[in-house]
Amino acid sequence: MNEILVHIMTTAISGCLVTLFGY
């Protein structure tokens, strides 16, 4: 996997978690 893809996916997942938990 490309580091860019991993970075984008990680950022997207983190954003979803922040939205869900309200952090």
C-alpha cells in the first residue's frame, strides 16, 4: 500500500471517530 493512501484512510477514519464521539 502507498503511504499516501494509508495516510488518507487514517485521516478519514480519525475524522469519522471525531464526528461520532464529538471530540
